[in-house]
Amino acid sequence: MRFEISKVLDAIEGRVCTDPSLARAVIDLAEVIRYQDLDGGRPANLLRLGMIIDALSRQFEEDSVPVYAVVHRAVLSDADLTSNERMVVRRWADDGLVEVLDNPGDRMLEVADLLGLPVLSRGRFDGLRGRYPWVVEQPGRILAPVPGPGGPAFVAHVGSATVPVEGQPSPVGEKLLARQWRCPEPGCALFGGGGGGGAFADLARVDRAPAGQPPPSLRNGVPTCPRHGTRLSDAGPRPRAEVLAVSVGGLIRRRFVLTADQPVQVGRAPDQPGGVTLGQWLNDEARRWISRSHLQFELRAGEVIVTDVSTNGSGIRPGGSMDEADRQPLKPRQSRILDGGDMVELYPGVQVGRPGELASGAPITPASVMAEAPTMAMRLPNA
């Protein structure tokens, strides 16, 4: 059972990040792990985070949905968690995948406001409605995870929404995210130029792409490191980035971030670090057609460039058109600019494009991070 739980925690680890480009909702980990009514188990359980993530994927009808977790420092030594769970949270903190704070306060709402994200919480936030009007003006921006017949379900604090609603980043958030920031504390995992400064950094998974820099906290209008409470220095403009996504069978399976200094390969099983592996979602015929490294995406002068590096070639769907007469071949070693609305088709039903322009919501159940969870560890009430 211990091995199975470790596999689940590894799967959950792939769904937590502080990258503003990828995170889809904000949570308070100290709150989530104590939703005892979700499974009727022990007082605190890190696997409940996986249950919430699975519920979020079902509601968004999308695979691999990451969450932005704010964590009270007390969780790192919480005796209600197992020693392995505490070690995992410390590793996430050391690697910059979660924010660990001495006093989280309203940081969860601040992040949601700066990034335009929904909040998953049972907290009421009554005293913060004046500061964050969207708490009451946008039904679905704050949803409470509650027990449901097939796992956690969401209930809106305001209105009748059940699907998390994404807002727009605040003007202040856009300004903060346009810059890079540095923390004076040595080894700061969030604003130190890269994670890995803690005691558990050597245990980090090597196949995970580096997390993008989170938004600073604002204290009296000054950009501040939320972990150390120190003033951040402006390190210059943040590099341009584009978010792309892979759709297989009509379901968005994964999003990835493209930057000017880091091309990304997409294929059956790319060798390049940070490459997007499709093999787990392909049928046998698609696996035979799609090369290990099939496409390479680059960001040059603000343009997304796609190059076919495969054996069999690909196709461009201009403007997302699925009419075969509109499909344009992309031959091996050929490159072109990916214009707005364009999709690259590696094989019928396997496309890459910008997330908002890819069809999703196919009648397919997203992959569960809880697939390996032993039934004795997690059980649904009234199941």
C-alpha cells in the first residue's frame, strides 16, 4: 500500500504549480487536507488534494489541470499527516511548487485576483468582499468542494454555479507579471532564479519542467516575497511566453508553456527535457504514425513557429477548420508560423494549438491522479 500511495502522490505532484500560465484554480492546502467528510478517513490526508484535482478536471472537462496551492507552514510538521506526506509537502515547498507561508491571511484571494483564477474553498471571506468585489459579483469564482455521489462536487458561495469560473487578471496583476522579481533571501524557491534550495531538493522529480515565477505579494503597494516577507527587486521584463495545449480525441490532455529560450518538442515520447509525451493517450495506429519527436515549437520575435521533425509529416488546420479541403500539409523539416486559430494535426484527432481554440468537453473521462489509490486509504462516503 505504501508504494501505491507514493505513486498517487507523484501523480498529484504533477498537478501542483505556482506557474501563472498553467494554474487553473487556487486552494489552501491546509484546508483541503482536512476535508474529512470527503472520505471518512483520518483527520488530515494529502490524498484529498488528489480528489479535489480530479473533481476540477471533471468540471473543466480537461486532463492534467494544475492547481496553485497556498500552504501554512504548520502543515510541514502536522502530526496528523504521515511522515511521507510531510516530506512530500516539504519537497514541493523546496522546489517552488507551492507557497509556504507563516500567515497565509488573504493570500489565496490575492493570487486569485492577480491571476484571474477561481478559488476552491469552504471559507466565507465575508470581510474581504469590499477589497475583492468579484467574490460576490462573479458566481463561480469561489466554489466550495463538498461530498458528491462520485467524489467531490462544487457548490458556489454566490449563485448556483458548479463549474469554476475564470476571471481576468487584475490590471495590477498584469503589471506584476510583466516583470521578473528577485528575493534577497538565498535559495528562495519562488523568486531566487529557480527552485531546489531546500533540504528535499534532491528528491525533486527530474522530468518536470521548471515552474514559472508566481505573482509577488503586495504589502503597502510594494512587491514582496510572500514566503520571506522581504521586498523584491525588479530584475527586468519577464520573457514572452505562449501557452499551447494538446487535444487527443476531442479532450485537452495537457497545456504547456513556450518561451523564447526553451523550444518544446511534442511527440510519442520525446527525448528532450520538458518535451510533451503523447504515447499514453494514443491508440496503436496513432502510435505507429506519430514519431517519438514529431513537432518542435519555438517562440521567435513573439511568433509561434512549428517545425515538423517527424518521419510521416503533419498538417495545419488554418483557423481550426476541420474541412479536409482546408488542411495544409506540413512536410518533414518544414516550418511555419502558427497564426491565431491555427491547429497542428499530428494524426486525425491529435492536435496542438492555443487552449481557447481547441475543442474540449468530449465524452471522455479525464485521467485520474487517484487511479492508484488503495481503497483502504480512500473511500467515498455512502459508497
